Amino acid sequence: MALYDFRAHAILLNHDLRDIVDSSYYLSYPLLVSLLHASVYFFGGTNPQGLHSLMFAAFLAVVFGRVYSWTNLRLALLAVFLNLFSYELLMHSTIAYANLPYTIYLVLGFIFAVSGSGKFTHHLLFAGLLIGLSTWVRSTEIFWLIGILVIAYQGLVNRKIFLPLLSILLLLSLRYGWSGYYTKLISVLPEQPQTYGRLLSLETFTAIYHNLPKIYEYIMRYVISPFLGIWTLAVGMGIQSFRLKLRPVRILTFIIFASLAATIAGISVYSTFFATWYQIGDSARRMLMFLIPLTLIGAVLALSRFSEGNHDQTR
């Protein structure tokens, strides 16, 4: 039984968190997925996997709507089919783990952030909500910071202050709502999780320098190689976006490569705290699963100038 599902059964048993707040292990991931699973059991369901399939279907519906608003029916359907038949996404839609919900919240948050310009500035609120909720699925990743940068950029470009600021505050309230609650719970536990107080210390940078050969090997094996097609596609769509002035594609390209930079930085720091860091290779691949739909959507948008009946994509 996965940790998420175990916690769901524990929540269902007493209708509270008493059985999971006495160990930092049970709190190692935020509670959103476990709460969703518990709601399925509460209403008489026996398997929460179906909920993940429904979330994937809803994700595809939103992808269709957003891509259609930028392009046309054919390209919107192409974006849906590419995501539907992506092995990683389809496989994770059949298992009740946290990887797909995290991908869905984060990708849709980024998409709404990208579309939040002109008369659609209110989309930034959806972006803040969804990216914030992604931190209730996985909290250690820092990709939410990229969301803040994109929202702030949209505010500057559109000369808007209120909605972008409200969106960022919404995102931060969700992010630090969980982290504050988590800190309060673990502060009274006998076993304390690893802290990162020396994150930017000289000792950390020295350790990273000594780990560079191993870090390089890890990144090539678990970050670059599994997503080689994605990185190649991202470079192509980035070139196309600047050549044809496709601002949404340009922003998506920034998100993709900023995520790569954040991943490299995170792995480098992580390597200085845990001696067994090199043994969790598949974890990096699952963490970066959100790059697949982001790149597929961006690639479809980059094709828009070669197709008839497109909507305005310069906004």
C-alpha cells in the first residue's frame, strides 16, 4: 500500500489526522492526494485509481480549451492526442500515486499563467491557485518559484498590478499554509527531519564542487537521457517562438529550461546532504514528468503559423 493510500485509510478511520501526525515519515508528503483518496472511501468507493483517471480526462479537456483558444480545432485535438498517448502520462493515470496530480496542477497552472494577458488577465488567479495546490502534492520541489516569475512578468507586460499580486499572494498562502502547518506538527516530534540551514554556505558549495563528476553523470543519466526528445523539441520550439514572435511559446520555453536549471541546482544541493542521493535516479524522472505535456503543448503552439484558422497568439 502506498503512503498516500495508507494515510487516506487512517484519515477515514477516525475522520481526523491523529494517526499520521506522530511521525515525520507519514508527513513526508503533503496531504492533498491522501485527502482525495479519503473522500473516495468516505463516499463508498473501493479504489481511488478511478479518481486519477478522471483528473487526467479533466486535464485533457482544459488542454483542448486552452490550445484551441490560441490556435484551431485541428491543433487543439493534436495536443490532446499527443498527451493522451504519452506513455508516462497514460501509465500514471492508471495508478493512484502523486505524480500525475502534481503534473496536472503544475502544468495547468503554468498554462493559465502563460494565457494570463490582455483580456484574460484573470487567468493569473487560476495560475496562482493551481500552482499553489501543486505544493500540497509535492512540497520540496521549487518549480512554483518559476510560476511566480511568469505571473510577475505577465503583470509587467500588461501593466497590471492587482490581479498578478493577488495571484502571487494566493500561491504563497497555499505554499506556506502547508509548510507552516508541517513545521508546527514536526516541531513536537522526537525525530526531526533533515534541515537545510547551511544551504548557501561555503561548505555546501565546496561539497558540490567535489561532487561535480558524480552530479554530471547523474544528470546525464536521469535528467537528460530520459527526456532527450523533450529537450530537442524544446530547443526547436524556442527557436520557432523567437523567429515568429510567438509569446506563449516563448514563455513555455523559458519555463522548461528554467525547470532544468532548478533541477540541476536542486540535485547539486541534495547531493551534499544525503550520502545515498545517487541511488534515487527514477525519482528525478518522475519529478520532471510535467515537462512532457508542457513541451508537447508548446510544440503544437509552435506549429500554429503553418496551419489555417488560428487565433491571436501574440497576446
